[in-house]
Amino acid sequence: MKSGLHRTLAVVGLVAAIGFTSACSTAVPSGNTDNATSAARTPVEDLSIAIVLSGPITDNDFNQVGYEAAEAAGEEVGAEVAYAENVSDANAERTLRNFASDGYDLIIAHSFSFGDATLRVAAEFPDAVFMAGTATSNAENVGTYDNPDYQGAYLAGMLAAGVASEGTVGWVSAIQTPNLLANLHAYEAGAEDINPEITVLHSFIGSFYDPPRAREAALAQIQSGAQVLSAQTVGTIDGAIDGGALAIGALTDQNFLGPDNVLTSVLWDLAPVFTDVATAVQDGSWTNENYSYGVAEGSITLADFHGLDSRVPADVMATVLEREAEIASGEFEVPYDVTTVD
Amino acid sequence: MRVIVGTDIASIPIAIIIALVIGGVLIALSGVNPFEAYGALLQGAFGTPQHLADTLIEATPLALIGVGIALCFRAGVFNVGAEGQFLLGGMAAAITGNLLSTAPAIATLLAMAIAAVLAGAAWAAIAALLKVYLGASETLTTIMLTYVATYLVSYLLNGPARDPATPIAQTQPLTTSGLLPGLWPGTTLHVGIVIALIVAVAAHYFLRRRVGGFQIVATGLNPVAARSAGLPVRRILISVFLTSGALAGLAGFIQVSGVQGKMIVNLSPGYGYTAIVVALLGRSTPLGAFLAALFFGALSAGGASMETSVGVPASVVTIVQYLTVLLVIAYTAARTLRRPSRVADEEE
Amino acid sequence: MAISPLEPARAAPGSTTGPILQMDKSTVRFGEVVANDRVSFDLAPGEIHALLGENGAGKTTLMRVLAGLIQPDEGQVFVRGEARSFESVADSVAAGIGMVHQHFMLVPTLTVAENVSLGLRSAGRLFPNTARVGRELRALADKHGLSLDPSARVSDLSIGQQQRVEIVKALYRGATILILDEPTAVLTPGETDSLLAMLRSLTEQGTSVVFISHKLREIRAVADRVTVLRHGQTVGTWALDSVADAELTSAMIGRDAAPTVSSRLAPTTSVAPVPRLAVERVGARDRRGHAVLDSVSLSVAPGEILGIAGVDGNGQTELAEILSGVRRPSAGEVRLDGANITAATVAERIGHGLAHVPEDRQRTGLILDLSIAENLAMETVGTAMFSRRGSLNRAAVRAHAEDIISRFDIRCSGPDQRVRDLSGGNQQKVLIARAVSRAPSALVVSQPTRGVDLGAVENIHRQILDLAAQGCAVILISTELDEILALSDRIAVLYSGTIISTYDRATVDLGTLGMNMTGQSV
């Protein structure tokens, strides 16, 4: 189960912050583009990778996603991988510095709140490459990565609208951050793609972590007729179970939270990003860009339905799969909209 | 209290050694050579100038808070809420620093320190007044107040005090006038450790040489007799509590100004709680607490290195820290039980 | 002076007629100090055997050997003729020895039955059957004519009642040899009588008793034989019906008996127009709101000693606390030289020349883990005497203590010795000296000689009398009628929170006071 206020804050906040970064990089080109494109780096033999995580690597969640992706990337490119888990914000800088002074070539700061610490340490170790979940400015040796899960939200919206025979679906989240707004608007667009008459309810519970409140918001939406809920904050799935509705999970396969209620989940896989970054560091082609890997790169996917696909009308399922392929091929672009809502 | 204050000094190195041996067994069980792991720990704590700096930087907040808690122990009260006082001190320092961002460094730093000290002391004052005037257990109130402080800081950092340039719950970064000067060029060491040392020495002097210190010790040993002898027991309890809160607040200022450069939600990896253990290991004496803070700082800095270089979880270090204190307490308790209280010898 | 001790009888192993308990040349050394030097005595079945000696004579060490708390360096202990060595308290209890210490080993927050059940396997390990223990305790107490409520909380009991709990606890645990350390030091005359009667009734049922005391009158009233200890050695053993008091006293103190403190020759009879210290219609309530003092009015003139007699727990503690400033009265006023000091703090009263000696030297009087010097300076540490601008003058603190130690004859290794390591009498001297050495204008002194040996009693009484002779007004609160009668000019009896009678010393006797103390008017 989900546990630990700090970790959840970090997770949810990170998602928000990554979205913010991606918003920036989408809306405003990075000021360091010149540096980024001109700097050719020395190729690295015997690549070593370190990842610094704010929570335990066994959290079945954000930190596990990051850790496993780093391990997978290391396996793929033949690099040694070290990690430090449960690193608090207060200790992030020291941990990053330890890795850098120990000579690690690629250091991944896998928490939204490690940005400033990463920039400070990166300035001291220009030969190492840093990847930060977010950074307020891009230094020459600091790249960023984000989670464009709004692309998956579009598919989730389609699924939800296709299942909701009464014409109402719901969406429950924390607070209005750019990332979550993009997610909501894509979800709405996807729902309307299937059913132009659909009603999409949304709730921002006003807090990053408040499961009882998320549960109440979910139940309220169900009482207003919502049959499927997008669960963007902890507690939503519990509400869906209590109210007898379906839910779509986020980040990892959350079916285990409600085997009869969690239709599927929008997965985020970091292995493609980390593998590509590691390869680029090895061959010297790495640049300090923002790595935004979505459906096209195989980073955003739908999880297994665990048998609940029987609840989805066949024509809807077919349309969803078709749309997914179009997003992947670039034929269809999911609208990116971070307008605030009521 | 007598158990805590009267610890046999000899028990401390013994306890440390036993705790390290048990930690070594745990390391061996996780498949790593314990000598190699402890080698990495030593290297990480003292091996390079930066590592030594890390040890001292980690020790600083523990020493400041630990000295305050030790004073409380000596007076016979328990400040379990230093964590909250520390966070509010950091918060007050960051807000003050940002308000005065263009003032000269000395003025900014002084104002930040004063704001932090006042914030920490004010938070402690609530628990102190509740205890002295309503008899509320300070152990409970300080824990509750820490929750309130944590959420208050979280609210401020997510709301009014948040840096508008980022969705992250943190204040604007301080300008250079709000940053503590460095102490050792080439490392990140700042002057905080000197402040902590001065505080520890001053507290030591106070307890030994000042009337107020004598009254604290007397009150802690027997508050009933102290009151009966006309000592201002209430005032003493309130003042040690305020001092302890002020020192926790000062530590918050030092972390914000010397390490993070801004206020963040997770400013403390549990300094307020670890410092209780530091005070215990330091036998509730200021200089003892300072030394215990150095020991814990080294373990903490070295533990991070041990984790990154040989892959032993840093939690082993936490286990060693707490085992040390448990062993000291157990050893003292065992001696106390085996040798009946001298009270019974009274008529000899 | 002829001393003719009896030869101790040696029991044959397994004998049933020989001594039930015998100590043979038991020697205990603490470093340089020999606390017990070849101490021998024997206890016959059904006998009450008194151990008489001044404090420091080795009585408590002897008792601790029997309790299994320390092991003798030489010598042996025989129980029913068999040599036994007590490695622990459990060994001693298993041999049928029950201890009643002077300082009670009770947990104040637990009930009587719970205290008795503590560590008692037969009561049930994790969840003692305190109901059953309570019933059995009540039966046991009734049998011996002691009133005891097993469900009462120990903190609510008077010292006398707590002692009863200790005795019944030892009996409940199957003790056949009962060792009592100064058991009457804390009791009222009435309680003492019933204790002595109970001990006699116990011996008739086969229990044997070692009775440690320095009160000859009680020893004579209850004991069969007496062994006198001095300087850690046995002076001798006598049958009480064949020895004179004077002989025992000189055996105990090693010289002819000192003249007893006489009552004052020239008491101040003319009452000053304004009393030095007075309370007017003061009241006090306990934590549950019950009145423990009700409209008490008293006054004492300069040079006068007012004795407050009464059984423990009738409001003495509260009265002393109100006078010293530790407790605020729920009604009434406290006046010093006519000025209302009801709201003054303890420190302010000390500044105005009021001194007080709390009743319990270990709990409320002294800070045992501080040194003699620190305890002596405690009340006035903030004055110019010991500090300047808040900076402690340790040299002055020490010098003051050295002076006090010699003036008040405090037996110690020096001013830095911890008070905890002093004997009870010397602890009390420290406490008295702290108050008296300030030359106070008024003194409130509670139980000044409780649990203190004869030599120290004399010293302490002399201090109080000298102080009064210098014009100090003294309120003496004591449960020891002898003490009240020996020192007071006037005597008031406190019963159930009220003053039920007041007498001039010359017009009252022990019997009248004793009746008043139990609530009977004459």
C-alpha cells in the first residue's frame, strides 16, 4: 500500500514539477540550446551510473520505477550501477557529491526536489553528466527528463468514456500544477474523442497527500453519476471500490489495489530514457536537452487489464489501440493544454 | 534522570564497540566484508577534506539541538519537540533572509539568526507554559506541536512563502548576503561548527560556574527539594525550555543559511529526534553532547559513503547509532540494579 | 561500670532448640572502613532480640548482610543451625527472613495489594491476582490487629500506614524471622504501642524478631535480649531483665550517659505585642478538594518555641508548607512581623529571615546527589554571600561549608562529599545547619530528629534551643512527644486539620497530649 507522507509528497510533487519543466521546455526553448548543441563530450569507457532516490527502491512506485530503469539501462549498455535510496532533500547534495567525487560518469537525481542540489554539485564536477528530474536552469552537464503522461491520459479518457454507459466519467487529483492540468485536459479530450456528449467531472483535493479526502471526492463524483475515475492521487481507488466504480491507475500497475475495479493503469517506464542517455554518454554524443519520452518512445503505455478488458466494448478497445499507434507514429498529436480550471 | 546523568563514562566506548560489532555482523549478513564497509565509513567520514567537512556539517545541528536538550535533561524536563522548533527556526530565517536580501551580509545574517532563535523559543514556550501552569506533559505537547510545526511549514512552503518561480515547496533561494560564510576553502564547511562549539562551551561554563546553572542542576536532581529551598523552579523550567527551543531554531537558521540556501520542506532528516539520542549519549552534559554529535556526524557522513561505495544500506549506521545509546542505558541500568541504591546505605 | 554480657549459645546443626538465626564473627569492610568487625549475635525461636547502637555503629550493615544485599568478607550466618550464605535478596527471603527497612520499598502510585504482589510469583506472573492477594492481606492484617486497606493507594497513606504495609508484606511472603530497622522512628506513640503489641503476638505464634532501635524504653518494653553494637563491634548481649538502662547506654555510647536535654529553664512568657510569625484562620485542601487544614490560627513570639504535636497525617505537612511558602493556603493569612506574607514566595520569605526545615530530609529537604557544600548554599546561592552578578563563587561555597561542618559537627569526608553518602543523622545536621546558620528571625522545623541517633538528637535540640535563646521564634512540628515536651514553651495539638488544644508547657503532661492527639479532649 501507499505509505509515508514524505515519499508521496515527493512522488506527486515530482510528477507536478516534471510537468512544469516539460511545460517550460515546450513553451519556451531552453536558453542553453547553443551550449547544448555545440558541446561535444569525451566518450566514456567503463561507464558507471549512479542514481539517487528519495524513497526506498522497493516502493512499488516512483522510486522503484527509477531504480529498475537505471538497472535495466546499466544491463543494456554494460555499465556498473550504484544507488542511494531514502535520501532526504537535506542530504541530497552530499550524496550527489559523494557519487561525483567517487568518479561516477552519469548521475541521476531522481526527485523533483533535488534540482538545486544537482546544479550546485554539477558546477563542481564538469566532467560528470547529471540527469535531474527537474532543474530550474540547464547547466552544460545537467540534462532533465520528464513524464509526459498526458499522452496516456488521452487514452485513459477514451477508455473511460467508452465504458461509461451513462455518459459521466471522473478525474481526481491533488492541486492545479501544469502537469496535472495537462493530464486533465488530455483526459477530457480523449473522452470526447469517444463520446462528444460525455460529462467529465474533476476534483482537485487541494493537497498532495490526503487519501480520505481523495476518497470522499471520488465518492462524490460517483454519486454524481461517474462510472469510471482517473486516479491521480492516493485514495481515489479506495473511493472507486467503495462506490462500485471503475478506476484507471497511474504510474505503475495499480490493479493490485483493487483487482475488480482497476481497469488498467497508465504506466511510465524510464528504461528507454536512461538507456538512451547512458548510450549517449558512452559515445560522447550526450547533450543537455530535456528528455521527454512518451508513447512514441515506449515510455508511456497502458498496463495489463487483468481480465477487466471484458468491460470495454470491443469497438472502443479497437479505437483506443488504433489511437495509441497513431500517437506512437506521430500521426496524432495529443493536445497539450495547461489552462487552469474552476 | 539519574540513570541518564550518572552514566559511567567507561561504558560509552564499550557500547560503541559492541554496537559496531553488531553492525558488522549485520553487514556481513548482507554479504559485504564488514572491514571493507567500515573502511569505507571511515574514509567517508574523514578520508578527504570534503568528507571531514561533511562530518562537521552533519554534527553542527545535532550539537546545537543536543546541547539544548541536554540542558532540559539536566533540569528534569524532556524537550521531544526540537524537530518542530528547528523547522520553524529555518522557516523564520529563510523568510527574514529573503526580506532583507539587499542588506549587508552581517545585518542579514544577524536578523535571520535572531528570527530563528525567537521562532524556536516561541514554539518551545507553548509547551513550557502548558507544563508549568497547567501541568500538561511536555513530552506529549512537544510531540503534538512538532506535528503542527511540520504542517505549518508545509503550508507556508506550498502557499504564501513558496518561490513563485517553482512548483516545488521551497522558498526563494537566499542571496549571498543570507549565506553563512565558509570556513575551509575547497570544502563546503561553513562557520556553523564554530557556533556550535561556542554554544557548547558556554553552556558548560553556565552549568558549572553560574548561579543559574547550579539551580538548573539542583532542580533536575530534586525539583521538590529545590522548590522547598526557594529556587524559582517554574522560571528555571521555562528558561531551559526556551533555551532549548532557541538553540533548535538557531540550528534551523544554520542549515538554511549554511547548507541549503533556502527553506525546504524536508530541512531535517530527523535532527530533532537524533539530538535526543546525542544528548543521552553525551550524558546530558554540553561538552558530551558536542562530542556525541561529532560521533553521530561522522557515522552519518561516513554511512552515506558506505552506502554509495560498498552498497551497505545506510540504515546500518542508524542501527549502530541507536544501539550505542541503548547499550549505554542498558549497561547503566544493569549496574544500578546490581548495586542497590545508596539510599539503603543511608544509616551507615 | 561492670559489663557482664551473656555468652552466645552455639546451636548444634539441625537442632530445633538452638538459635533460629546466628551470626558468627561477621566482618564487612568497605575499603578502609570496617563497618562490621567480627559481629556475633544469635536469635532464639520466638524471641525478640534488640540491636542497640548509635548510627554508624554497624546495625544497618548487619541487617544488609542478613537481607542478602551484601556478603560478609569473613564470618558466617547460620539459619536453624545450617550455615547459609545469602547471594541475593531472594536467598534471604527463601530462608524465611523478612525485612522492614526504614525507607519503605513501596511504589507510591500502586495500591497496597499491588505493591505486595510485585515480584511475587504466587500472585501470578503477568497479571497478579490482586483481588485474592487483597483478601489474604486483609485477613492477615486483621489477625494481627492492624487496620489495612489493601485497595488503598500507597501515596495516600501516612508514613505509619506505609510501615504497616511493609510489615504485612514481609509476613505475607512467609517470613518467620522479621528484621525491623528503627521501626518506631516514624510512628506515633499509639502506633508504637500497637506495633509492639503486634510483635509480641507474632512471637507467641513462633515468629522471631530482630528489633533495631536506639530507644531504650521501647526495647525494654518489647525485647527479651539486647545486643549492643559500637564502632562496628559487638559490645555484648544482655537479657533485659538483668541489666540497667545506664549500663546499656554507656555500652552504646562508650561513656557515661550524657545528661538528657532538659526543658527550658526560662521560657519567654511575656508575649510580644506583635507575634513574629503567625497564621490566621488558614485552610488547605488536598488534591481531591478535601479540607486538610481548617481555620488554623497560631502565633509565636520572638524567643518562643511553639510545639505542634499530633499524629502524622493530621495536617502537619500542609501547615509547614504554608508557613514556608511552598503551598498557598486555600483561606487565611500568614504574617511575619505583622506583614502579610501569604503571597510571598519561598525565596522572598527566606530573604525576610524565615527559615524552615522540611520534614523529609531525603525527599523535600536535601538534594542527595549534590555535595554538602552545595546543599548548604542552596537557599542563598544567589546572594552576595556565594555569587557576584550571577557568577558562582565556588570557593566561598566551600569555605562556608567547612565552617558549618566544624561548627555543627557534621561527620563527613569534607565539603565535597555527596549528601547521599552521609548517615541520616548527618544529613539532618546539614539540613538544620542550613536553616540555623543564617540566624533566622523565625524558624519552622518539622520532625527535626526523625530517624536520627541519640548523639545527633542532642546536637539538633541544642541548636534549636540556642536559636530561640537568641530571639528566634520557632514553630516545632513533631510527632515525638518527648521532643515536643523537652523543647516547647507552648504546645498546640493538631488533630484532623484543626488545633484542638493549646497548653503552656508547664501545665500539660504526656497523657493529656496523647489523648488529644487521638482526638479526645480531656
